[in-house]
Amino acid sequence: NTTRNFQLCFAITPYSRKPVWRSIMRFTNSDRNLKHYWDRMPAIFFKPGSTEIRAVMANQANYDTYVESYSELKLKMTSRVCMRVEGDLLTLTINGVLADLAPGYCGTKYQDTSNVSVWVGDKFYDSADAELLSVNYTTIPDDVDYPTCLTVRNESTVPLGPLIKKPVPGTPMLKDPRRIQFGRLLADAHSTGRNFEVSFDITPYSKKGNRTSILRFTKTENNKGSKFDNMPGFFFQPKSTTVIAVMGRSGEHHASVPSSQEIPINRTSTVKARLDGDRFTLWINGSFAGALAGFQGLAYPANSDVSVWSGDRFHPPADASISNINYTALPDGEEPNADDGSTETPSDGSSDGENPPTGSPGEGSEGDYWAGEPDGDSEKKEAADEEGPGDGEASDGEGSGEDQAGAGEGSGDGEAGAGEGSDGEEAPAATPAATPATTASEKAPAPVPE
């Protein structure tokens, strides 16, 4: 028997990755795969080429509501996975850490249901190559009424994170690749220096029509226009994998420099930025990619309690995985314009759109940087639509399409094979850029595993 509010927890040990959607577990009261009442209540999958989890929990308003882990489970290691429906929220935690959440359950939950079938591996997809144990389904008291349901939601809706409780200087954040996620707080007690060096590895899977967020260090709740908004921030330009690095300074809080070239799709590149004296310099894979001058006497001072986001809450997330984030504070007394091995002339740091930085005309200006900003959920939905096929686009069987697989394991082009036992219905849809809910910004509806 199932209930309107519940928690489902289990331990799972994956042994390999497969190129197609794999079924872990399904609760159902129908003989259909998807798009009908009680098909997935819930259903849990591994994504193609990955051990990243997608958990679908349908409701009366949307058969396709889901949450994702955004990072892979380690092979041959046991992880504890819990999904929970309570109040207005569906949440997913991995080893006790909140990974994702989705709203929209108040007034739409399935009623308590009896004679529900539980499948470990279902009849529509090949089973996951994994061991499952300690499966527990726990009922949670029902909502008293609609206002009470929303209250539970509001008490539960918090920023996702921080993933890292106490950042340790000199220790990389996110040693393992993790897909960039909308509004994913990595740390909120980070310390920065006046001079610093920051680097990270990134694997982009596609180009998006909007400017997308990669990584942002900030002390504010604002997008732009105020002190400490970007210290620094990193983004992909629209329809490009050109990296734009934004490093504010007094009087010019979103001075920016673009990389001189794009970084390759489906390959891991290392991005490094360094502020030293008067000069902010950008490198891609060890090669000079751009610079800004004009920080002497205007650079932000060292700060504590800085928040680190990947991605931020103002732009769609980059369709990419990020890892090995290293931040090192440098001594304040080093000589301005320290030798960085480059002979290029740095830009004057103009961000007014009239004098763009050298190397990528027009891309580093303030006017271009803030052009075409996302307009709420419509842009997040657009990003989701761009990243995965919707209804009717998946092939028979396991789900073809441009699914962006978990970091480090594939290009994201999860080529699906014909699913054993498929009833000819659509396979799980490709991964959209899911956007977690907050009180101010909610995940837009998007296709789910079909």
C-alpha cells in the first residue's frame, strides 16, 4: 500500500555503467510504462552511460515530475538514496545530502492506493547492474489541508546546499565531477584574498542559447550592479563555450574578460584565473586566454563567509560537469603585473560595451554580458527544452537522444538500444537542465524518463 506522503529509502551498490536507461525500482498500479495514472509512484532509473539517478514521482497534474542526483554514485561502493514526498515537495537525498527538489504536489498527490506492485528492475527497461538492499517505504502523516501543505513546503524549501560545510584552504572542492545545477550552493563559509588564483576542470556537453552559469563566488544576493556580486564569476557565452570571467572591482562591479577561444565539447578542460596586483588573467588548458588591467587600488579586499555557487540563481546552468575547484589566496604584497608568461597586452577592463577586451570583440563588454538575461522560469524551461527530447522524440526502447550523462563518463549522447520487453512506448527522455525550487524560483516542468 502507498500513501500520499511517504519516504522511500534504499542502499544501492552499482557495478558498471550502461549506455542506455536502466531500471532500479518501480512502484506501480498499472500495466503501462508512462503517461497514465499510477505508472510511476515512484520509478527510479540510472541515466545512460552513468550511475546518476533520476527519480520520477508522478502526480495528478504532471506524470513527469522528477528529481536527479546531479552526480554519479561510486562504482562498487554502497550509497544510501532517499526520496520523499511531503507537503508540496518531492526531494532526493544521497548519503544524507539534499541533491534536488521539485514542487507542485499540494492538491495533486495520488490518493492512498492498495495492491501496488513493486518491481526491482521493471519490465520496460533492462535492469541496472547493481545490488539493492535495505528498501524501506515509510508512510508520513497526510496533509491537514491545502494551507498546511504549503506551510510544509515553505519550511522545507531552502537553497540546495551547502554541499561543503567547512571549506578547507588548499583542498579542492568537488574532487569528483558533478553536473552544474541551477542554484546549487557549494559552500557558504569560503574565504577569499585580495590576490588569488582559482582553477577548475569543466566538461561541456552542448552550447545553449542563453548565457549560462558555471561558477560564482559572491557575498551578495544580487545578480549584478553591486559590490562583491562576482569575485569572480564564470559563464559560457550564448551559443558558445567561450568562457567569460567576471571580476568586480570598486566602481566597476562586473568588469569582465572572455576567453580568446571556445573550449571543446565532450572533453575536459582546465580553466584558471589569477588576480595579482593590477592584472586579472585568464588561462585555458595552460594557455593565455585573456587579461584585464586596472585593479591596483580598486580590487576587493580579502573576505570571509563568501558563498560559492555552481551554477548561480540568475542564469540557466551550463550544460557541463565541473570538478577540482581550487582557490588559493595569494600574498597581498606581490608586485603588480607579476610575470604570468604572456606577452599579450591586457585590456583596460572596460565593461561598458564600447571598448571590449582584446581577443574576442564585443564579448567581454558589460552591454553584451548582461544582454539577454533569463526571464524567470521561461528561460529555464527553454534550457530544458534544448537539452532533451520531449514527448514523441525518443526512439523505441531505452531512450535515445542527447542525454547529458553524468560527469566524466560520456559525452552525454546516450545512444539507446532497443529495450528488452519494451512495449513500444517512449523511453526515458534526455536529461534536461533541471532547476531546483526555491521560494523565489521553481523548477519549470520538463520531460522526464519516458
